[in-house]
Amino acid sequence: MKKSAFFVMTMLITCMTYGQEEDLNTAELKGHFLGLQVNELVRQIFSLGSTTAPSNPYFFNYNYTSATGKGFAASFAYSKDKFSNDDNFNTLTTNIDNISFRIGYEKKNLLSKRFVYSIGIDFLVESQKNETENEDNFSSQTIKTTNKTSGWGLGPRLNFQYRITSRVLIGTEANYYFKSLKEKFEIEFENNPDNNDESETDIKRLSFSSPAILWLTFRL
């Protein structure tokens, strides 16, 4: 995290130095933009050793910017995974569904002819579901556990972008969100429903995402 903070501060100071020497026009940023997360693509191309996924979940980002630099942005992500493990004793099947969405206001500025930064505030909603079925191959007893987490969040976001061309940009972001979530846990015994149980927990959390995500953005 210290390295990420140092990187952001260095970029900010450097870009502000350039920006003071140039005649900058925010109207150059006007338009509709579509961004794609390309972390996995870059990892495949350069065969990076680390396989750790960034904490920022979003895959797609759309934003509109007016001639004054003011606008809005919306990001979305959906993932679905299913895997199973079968041995001589148990058959284990897991389904995971994740949905994340955010929308918010942002203000873009040119730090130099090439560098852009934006500051925004987002409202977000999240839903995560992890469902596992464990079947005993000898007794045919099936135990199903379900863990659901859903809720909303709010917080600031900081973006940095480099303009490769007037229509292609590459950049990163950091955000700091407060999240109010509800976690629900259920366990069901197919052959013995009297043992079924469920519980709910309210979670309040501060979530920081460092500049690990890489956005490739196109002007539409």
C-alpha cells in the first residue's frame, strides 16, 4: 500500500508540474467513454508471475464528460463460477455469483496535454452468493450451505489516465468506500430438515482499493 501511495503522489506532483507550463482546455475531454479492465490481458501478454486479482471488482466502466469536465460514471461487474470435486466419500459442488454496480458524479481535469485526473463520489450496490452442496456418497445425505452478502456503499474515487491518443486512454484508480452489508448464512439438511439453521449479521466496513486495476478506455 505504501508503494501505491508513493506512485500516486509522484504522478500527481509530476503532472502538476507539467500542467503549470501548458495551456490546458478541459473541453478536450468532452464526450462519451467506455473503459475495460485489462489486468488479465496484460498478465497473459507479459506472463506476469503474480495471479492475485485486484480488490477492485469492476469489469466495465462508462462515463460522460461535459466541456467543463463535469459528468458521471457507471461501472458494472458480473461473475459466475461453478466447480465440483468428487472423491470416494463425498461429492462437493459449489456455485458462486457476484454482482457489483456503482454510479456517481465526477470532475475531470487536465494536468498536462497527456495526463488526466478525475475526482468523484460513487454510490454502489453489491450482491455475492456462495452456495455449496455436499453429498455423502454412502448415506446419500445432502448438506446445502448458502452464504449471501448484499448491501450498499458510498465513497470517493480518484482516477489517473494517460492519453495515448485523443480517443484512447489508459489509467488506474483508487477508491475508499464505506459499505453497509447484510450477511445471511443458511444450512439445510435434505434428510433431516429439523437440523436446518440460518443466521444474519449486519456488517459495516471501510474498503480501500489501491491503484492495482488497469483501465483501457475508448472515446465513443
